[in-house]
Amino acid sequence: MSTVNATDHSIGSFLLVRAKAYADLIKIRLSALVTFSAVFGYILGDRGIGFGWTGFLGLALGGFLISGASGAANEIMERDLDRLMKRTQNRPLPLNIISLQEAYWFTVVVALVGVGLLWVFTNPLTTWLGILSMVLYVFVYTPLKRVGPIAVFVGAIPGAMPPLLGWTAATGAISHEALIIFGIQFIWQFPHFWAIAWVSDEDYKRAGFKLLPSGGGQDLNTAIQIMIYTLFLLPLGLLPSYFGLTGINSGIVATICGVLFLAQTFSLMRDCSRKSALKIMFGSFLYLPIVQIAYLLDKMP
């Protein structure tokens, strides 16, 4: 009996390890955040008499899988570089928990299922935008990371695509409202990416990643650029209220969050320290979901 229990325990442990490895491969936390932004766009764009649950669920699951496939493809392409960095050396491919062939097949299947769900349950526009996002992230942004900071601009496009996908899934069109919520997330990417690149600079240099602006220096010029892009979020955050997409309350919340986010950049300009960059990084993680939730709660009928 004890032998059977030990065998069952071993099988259970093995399956748990494998499940965690596949979850890590698709960057499950990042994919969940991406899905949240897509869902935000869908709810904000939905103005029908009855909520479109079919499109909503298709978008959520399809978007999650496309994001997961993009993350997995990124890990496949950067598997040798991941071994060089402390923050990524425990990923499943560097540790050989998952074979390269398994990772390829898994990524292809997840991508195809994700695209299929978008095609069946949303509309062609949303599907093609999802494919474009995946292609830009995997085949353009990923190799550009070793070329220069232009990678951040390119990466900001697929990074800002989720709310746009949500809007088009709900409405079937790209309108000025869709471009507003895309623009907010697009500009947000710059202080977000650069703060991460500043904090992870030592690791990134091991892999040859060149994401910081101004020649890649952790200096005042880079800090000023982070401040400028954060400053742009103040007027952008008011646009949903100005165009009647939401009420004034969310505009106030977006302004307060933008001011607090901006204040963190002044600290970085003053001391150019890793600690200040870390605060901006965490501030960026808080800013976007808080503002998006405020927009949803303040959505105009």
C-alpha cells in the first residue's frame, strides 16, 4: 500500500511540476494582465441592450491564449539568453523541464486555438489585430531587444493592443474611442518598460539587451525621458471624460494617479538610483489597472 501511495505521490508531483512549467512558459501572470486589458476594452465598448457574453468569453480565452503563445515563442527564441540572466534562468527551457520540441508544438497549438476562438466568437478585424500583435511581439520586438531602444517603441504597439482588441470585439470597428484607450496604454509602456530596464540593467547587459534610451545610460537623460512620457499620461487620461466615453469622476482618478506616477519620476531625476526606478516600476503596475477600473465604473450609458 505504501508503495502505491508513493507512486501516486510521485506522479502527482511530476504532473504539478509539468503544469507549473507550462504555466511559466506562457507567462501566465502577464497573460492574465493582458486579458484584463482586453476585457476592459470590451466592457467599455459594449453598448448593446444585452451584454454580449459569447464575444466576451471568446475574447477573454482567445486573447489569453494568443498572449500565452506570444510569451512562449519569446521564451523559445531567447532560451539561450535566459540562461544568462538571474531573473530568467529558472524558466522551464533553460532548466530543460520542457524539451524544445514540446515547447514548439505547445506554442503552435495554443496560438492556433487562440486565433480560432477569436475568429469564431468575435470578428475578423479582432482576429487579424490579434495575429498582428503576436507577429510584432515575437518576430519584430523580440529580436530588436538586442539592437537598440527602438524595440521599446515596437513592443509598445502589441503591448497596447489588448484594449483595442476588446473594443473591436465589442463594436467591430476602430473608432476614436478605441484609439484613445490604445494611446493611453501605448504611452504607459515607455515609463513601464524603461523602469524595468533600469532595474534589470545588469541582467539585460548579460543578454545584450539594449532597451534604455539615451545611449542606454542610467542617467539624467534617461530619467528625463521617463518623466516626459509619464507627463503625457495626464492629458491622455482625461480624453475618455472629454469625449463622453466616461464621466468626470474617472478623469479625476486618472489625474490623481498620473500626478502620483509623475512624482516618482522626479525622484529618479534627482538621484538616478535603482530604488527610485523600482518605485516607478511598481507605480506603473498600479497605474494602469486602477485607471482602467475607474473608467469602467464611470462608464457613461
